[in-house]
Amino acid sequence: MIVEMRTYTTLCGRTAEFVDLYRSEGLSIQEPVQGRLLGLYVHEFGPMEQVVLMWAYADEADRAERRDRLIAMPEWRALLPRMAALVVSHETRLLSPRAGEITATP
């Protein structure tokens, strides 16, 4: 299992608006394709105005196939400019367990 951690830094004071838009429109498009959402988080300490989404995948090939399907969806492509207007930057990290470490079952 791998975990994709996507961190979005929003415009100052717009984090709640980003989360609301994602919950009301984005999640219903993305979740059936992306698979297993581990969580949507906001920071209370450290860097502010950040939203973190974490998704679990079987492996990198599973992630790539799911992302390709999502990007091909017209409704997702239509939503992206509205979400991007609230974002200053975003970062994606792929997290993989170390050999012998305990991980959750997908």
C-alpha cells in the first residue's frame, strides 16, 4: 500500500471556502474514482491555510490508473479552475511503508 499526501496552500482566509467547495462538489466526483480517502485535514499549528488530503492505493500503478481516469472526467476538469482559484500552491508526496513497519490494511 502507498499513501498519496496532497497539501494545498490556499489564499489567506480562503481555506474554509476551499474545503466547502471540495466537500460539496469535488469529493462526489473524485471519491468513486480515486478509491480510499484516508482523510481531509487542516492545520491548527505550523503552516496555516493548508488542507491535506490523503488517499490510499495498492501501488503506484493503481494510483496512476485512477488519476488518469479522474483527469479524463469532464466534470472534474470543469471543477479544477474554480478550486485552483483558491490555491496558492500544492505539493504531492507518495508515502510508502518501510519493510517490517506496521501499516493499515487497504
